[in-house]
Amino acid sequence: MNQVIWRVGLIDSCGIWPGAIEAAAFVSAGRCVEQRAVTADSSGHGSRIARLLQGGDVPSELLLAQVFVNSKPATGAAVAAAVDWVHARGASLIHLSLGLGADRSVLAAAVASAVDAGCIVVASMPARGAPTYPAAYPGVIRATGDARCAPSEVSWLGPSFFGGCPRVSGCAQTHLRGGASIGAAWVSQAILNGPANAPARVVAATLAAGASYIGPELKGRLPDR
């Protein structure tokens, strides 16, 4: 039996997935966040991300933190509670194929706590436009979709900023395109296939060294080693 070397916290819409070791839903109720039993993944988004995260060569355990319930938007407080929950349960990588448009102190604190403890945090962010959170926080590996990338390829777009294939398994069908969220999942899969228990700076350097493409703003430069 292959040894599991990664425990991954997936914060998304997925509450039920084969092989997940634990799951909980986090829903804002007024000014509080309630932890509830999970529901079915009505959008299918989180399930697609889960499939990609566990589609690599290295076995992993999956913790599911459901923050999108019944198609309602997630709040910063709910996402922060989810980060704290997966962190407390030993996640070595936390994946968020989501981005909030506004900074929230409670989310910044939760992410900083996980990063300071050595957890790898990957969050999606559009390649253009205003920053999103938690991708914009210090220590987070930012990821987006890059149409140049085939499945399992990664592009280096800047310091701690990477691109991945924006499609599920390279499919061209519109309903399987996901842009930044799917690209981020491919980036996390690449991390899971790389060195285990490495600090974020080593993970970023490894991704940069193996990048198939370098962003236009860095054209002609080699990734820092």
C-alpha cells in the first residue's frame, strides 16, 4: 500500500467525496459562523476540484470544508472558520479555488496562522484585475488558469504566482472549463507530486524551476533558483 504523505484541506462546495476522511460545512448565521453537517455538492465545482487534487501520482488524504451551500456565496468568516478547521486537523496543504473581493481581518488571521505553522496555502486569483483574497495575503501561493498549459503543466507568472491548465483533463467542453479555479487545482496537483513537507519558498522554487512557460512580464528571465 502506498504511504499517504499529504493531508489536503479542500475549501469549496464539496461536502461528500469518496475517500474523504472528514467533512464539515461552515455557514454564516448573522455575525456567527455555524458548523453544520455537509450537503450534496449542488454546483459540482468542488467535486471537480477534488478529482483533480487526487488525480496525481502521490496518494493524499482529503479534508472537506464546505463553504458554498445551496449556491449561496461564502463569507470571509465562513472561509476563515474552514481554514482554521482543516489546519487544526493537520492539513499540510490547504486549497481554495475561490477568491473574495474584499480583505477580511478574520480571514487574514486564519491564513497567517496556517502559513506561519508551515502549511502550504494555494488560492486562485484571476490573472488580471483587482486582487482577491486569500490569494493576495503574504505567504500564499497564488494560482490561475493559463491557456498555454496542458494538463500537468505549470507556468510561472511572477513571485509565488503560477498558472495551470484551465480545463478538466484538457477537455474543450464549455461546462468543464473553470479558468482560475481549475488552473489552481492543477497547480496544487503539481505541488502534491513534488517534494513533501517542504516550506512554501521551496515549493514555489520547485514549481518555477519546472515551469513549461514564463509569463510575458518575465520573458527572457530564468526562474530564480
